[in-house]
Amino acid sequence: QLQFVESGGGLVQPGGSLRLSCAASGFTLSNYAIGWFRQAPGKEREGVSCIMSSSSSYYADSVKGRFTISRDNAKNTVYLQMSSLKPEDTAVYYCAKYRGGNSCARMKEGNVFGSWGQGTQVTVSS
């Protein structure tokens, strides 16, 4: 039983934008910090961004200034607005909740996040 469904990915040219959505079910979204992660072929999964219920947020250095994470607890959905996309952003993007509750302090530790969705493919290419 999936607790997250990611959507919004696709093919975009360098410099373009996409907005990813992460629809949650089966739990109260406001009780958890939510992280976005990505994995490219042949590479390790990396943390991209994390947002707490207060909307305090964290970004990896590689996406800072280009990506914006947000949440709508009433809709049980987390978003990732991606701008100025680069080819190196190409990956499958996943969202997950912090197993310990509402904290982004361990965002770089993917193994402490869970309830992974199926992911959505983002391809940045001309």
C-alpha cells in the first residue's frame, strides 16, 4: 500500500521548469517532515529538499536557489517547484516521510525516511 504518489515529471529543456507533486494518504501529513530525493542511473540516491510542518525547509547545495519546496496540509500534498533545470537534474524523484516525525535534521540520511512512492521521472535534455 503506497502512502505517496509522485507526479509531474517529464521531459524539459535545460533552463525550463517543472512542478512535482507528492500526494499522501493513510497518515496525517502535518505530523511529519517530508523529503524529496532523487536517483540517477548508476548513482546513489541523494536528498534534494525537506520541509517541516511549519514550512521551514532545507535544500541541497546543488539545487539551492533553483528549487522551492512547499506543502498544503489541507490537500495532503507536498510540492517541489523546479526552475532553471540542468541536465544533471535528470533522475527519478521520490518523496518520503521522516520516520521520527517532524524534523529535517537528518535529511541527508535517506534510510531514516520511509513510505516511498513509485517516483516520477525528470529528464532535462535538449
